[in-house]
Amino acid sequence: MEQYKTMAEMPLMHPCTIKEINGTESLRLMDLGFFIGSSVIPYYRCMHGGTRVYRVKGTLIALRDKEAAQIQAKEAE
């Protein structure tokens, strides 16, 4: 079984592919464009921490780390 990282653990500016979405926020995250198989780039980490900005489907979206931890992803090759 392949090990994935959460979106909150992904290094900045490294494209990744969403593999799983779990937790109570999964429907909201899908409404924002985070779908299994989507390509996402962790773009920016806010200065005081706790929030990151992601580029998904051509849009920049900020997520709290606790929300991003519900998304499992694999670094793109």
C-alpha cells in the first residue's frame, strides 16, 4: 500500500495529485475544487502559520492546516 502525505505536509511549489479526501469537510473541499485525481500546487504558507494557499484548477484557495490534513496526496512525478 502506497503512503500518501496530507496536503498540510506537502512542500511548497511541488505539484501533487489528490488521492483521498476524508473527514467532515470532504463535501466542502470538493465544492472548492479539491477532487480525487486533481492536480494541486501548495503555493504559499501564511506568515503566522496554520493556513496555506493552494492553486487548484487555476484558482488560489486558502485552507487551514486542519482542513488540508483531510486531503491525502502524492507528489507528482
